[in-house]
Amino acid sequence: MASNDSVMNGPGLELLASLEQQFVESKTLHLKGKARVRLSQLSFPNPIRPIDPKLVKVLKRNFKGEGCLQQDSIFSLPAIIDDNSLTLALEELGVSADRFKADSILSPAKFELPHNIQLACLHGQHRVAAAKQLLGSGNKWWLPYAGLDDKAQQLLREGRTYSTNYTPARISMSDMNPSPPAPWLVSAGMVDEWSHLLPGPERSAFVGACTEAGADDGRLQPILGRYFSTWKTSLMADDLSRLQMLATYVQIRDYVKVICLEDDSDEFEETSPSESSAIWPRHEDGQVAAEALGVGLLKAMLAAQQLRPDRLEIRDKRSPRAFSDPETAAILARNILDGADLAVTAFVLRKESPMTTIIAAELSAEHQGQGTGFSILRKADLCLSQNLNSYWADQILLHAPALKELSLSFWQPRHMPHTPPFILDNKALPALEKLELSKAMLSAPSIMAILSKSEQSLTGISFRLTTLGNNSTWAELLSRIGNEFPHLTWFKLTHLSEGPIGGRQITFLDLDKDSV
């Protein structure tokens, strides 16, 4: 029998996240359009659990604070409309299917669905119940988005996704406007509910700080920002439950600006993973077993814009007995970014220490949900391994046309070929303004290939711990750079060498002079 608890167990969350992600993909491909619909025309067939009165009460309180915002397309309900009903509705509206789709996306409230049409919703039963109780008779409507395909119909028949506690009504529009959220009245009960979003050791301090702030909104908002601006999670156990709870507290979600994923490996160095539920399970190659974490739930929340962070960070920590391969560690980031429809403006994949790899993506909330991907990426710091089919080299060096600043290093560079695969592909690299190479063994032609489109844009270049191979010399390379890049304004050279492993160290004695 399905549980009525507001927090589902791990497998249930994974199933829910998978189904949510399927519907997000279905929506993109099969969107029919949006229209105003009376609440009485919305149904939730075969729910797997009854409505939770406590959640409805919380939503009503939120709605009273700043309204249901049902007129905003961001908070649309996912719904199914069959072909016959859609045809009938279009005939009564007097528009074609293409015109309805195009106009309703731009002006969602332009059309009102005929009152004899019923829509089956995939989730949102709690917010509809709250709206029915709160709104006046002339204002009981919402904006569903309608789509139809076999996958979505199957999800609906199974009564899956609308059983979650998701709540797309917001206390404020701060995610559309970077200004602070509008003031609202906060009760002791709300503070207590919010405290359960935090790890146990932080709860009492949070409640104490909020109690001291009292009803002073100017003092309360910095407290919320301090406790919730960075959301640390292992996507396991209690962390996963708190992530699901976060979906129901929209006024708190708005404060989450950084999502940091890490496990407790550094706290349990003497403990085997089986003895701690907060240590990531791994495959034999060291890759994090993403299927055992709440990755699907996080992706669904990002794709549905329930979370709109400015930064997503992953800290992959290994024991001293197992070094962290950067590209193996970054597979978890790939699992999250693929399908989450984020807009990445800067990306970091680097070694913090032999045991720790940092993967970080700076994000643009403004472009989230628009299929932007890496197309507006301007800055990247990459540490590549001996993987000859680097996903990140391909995505960032070959599919990020706006890239301007590149820092490139190699893990275990002695095992790397002098000509990396992304150069052998003979594809156009972006026009760079700044290039930093470190911990690398490359040939002069490979470096010039990286700069092949940067003749008129490059302003700065740095080489550190870099060895030239394949009979290349620094005198030849630096001469070419000086002659072929007229806008170069600065350079930095540190610990350079030539030749095979352990080759000749290169010094530039004149560069120590102040006049140079």
C-alpha cells in the first residue's frame, strides 16, 4: 500500500525522478499549447495517495502571502489532452493548431479552453485543492500546458507523477528578478518547518536566529540566505529526503544559489562504505554509481526550474589509497548536466589535491530551460586525463563557440600523446582571448592548432610546467606567437622544458631584468 508520508523512500524518489524526467522530455517534444482552464475542468485520475490536508494548508498560507500566481506560465500544470478534445477546442476557439501553440506560448492567458473540455493532470493536485478553497468564484482557473504522447499517457494511467509534493506557486518572483524576495509574515510554525530542511546539527541554531530576528523581515532574509544559499547534499539517505522537502518550500528554494554535491569520505576515512550511508558507492573504475543516488530527482527539479542555482559544484573525494581521476570523477557532472537543460557560462574540472577533484559549473538562471547548454560558455578550466575520448574536451573545445578564456592542464601528462585527440579531429576551435597551459607535454604544432582561430583575439598567454615534444623548441614557438598574434599584451613563462621525459630545462635569463 502506498504511504501517505510526505517524504518518500530512496527507491520511490528515484522512480519519481525518472518519471518526472520522462515527462519533461515528453513536454518539449509534444507541447500542444497553453490556455486558461477552470479548476473544475482539471482532474487527477487514479492518484496513488490521497490529498494531504497539511500540505494544502501550507499552500493556502503561501497563496495568501502573494497569491497563487496561476497567471504565470512558469507555474503551469502538466496535463494531457486527447486529439478529439483538442480538435473540438480549436474549432470553438477558431484557431489552427500551429497558431494556438505559437500564440499561447507567447501569451499563455490569451485563450480560455471551452468549459466542456476536461484535462487530466500529471501532478499539482495539492495546489489545485488549495486554490479551489482560497480563490473567489470568478478567479478559479489555472494555466495548464497540454501535450500528448504514448509515454505521457502511460505515466498518467499509472497515476505516478502528480503524487509528489511539488508546489510551483511562489512567495515571490525573485527568480525572475534578482531583487530580494518581497516581505511576508513568518510564523514560528513556518520557521520550525524550514528548520527540517537543514542537517540536524544546524536546526537549533537556525530556529534561534530566526526567533531573535522576530518579525523584522530585514533581519530574517539575511538569515535565510546564510543558511540556504549553499545547499550541500550527498543525494543519499536523509539528504535525499531533505531535497524532496525543499521542492515544497518555494520561498526557501529561491535562496538556493549554490548546490554542492559531496559525500562524507573525508569524515569516514577509517570506515568502509558499507558502514556509512553517506559515502558514495562506486564502480570498479572509481566512477560514482549515479544510479544509486538521487541524481534523477535533482535533474527533474532543475529541468522543471524548481531550482535555479547560480553554481553547481561536485567534490569527488577519494581515499589516499585511490587517486581521483578527474575525468572519471566528472562523469557524475555529466549525468546531471545531460537533460537538466541548464545554461553554463563557466566550467571548472581541476584537481584540488591528489585525492580530490572539483567540478563546478557557473550557471545563468536567465537562460535556464532554453536549450542553451554550453553555447554561452565563456570560461573553462580543464584538467584532462589520458582518456583519448574526452567528453569535456569535445563539449567545451569543440561545441562552445563563445569560449574566450581557457586554462588547460593534464593529469599524468607523461602518458598523454603530444597531439591530443581533439586536435586530430581537425575541427574548428573557438577564438580565445586568454590561454593558460600547465602540466602538459605537447608539440608546438598542437599548441598552434589550439590557437588557430585566435590570431585577432588573443591578448594573454601563459605556460607553466610545460614540456615541448616532437623536436619542438620554445624559441620557435614563442617567435611564432610573437609574430602571429598582434594583440598580445601579456605572457607568463614558468618551469619550461624541451625534449623527452626529463628533458632539458629552459631558462630565459633576460626575463629577470626589469627592462624586459
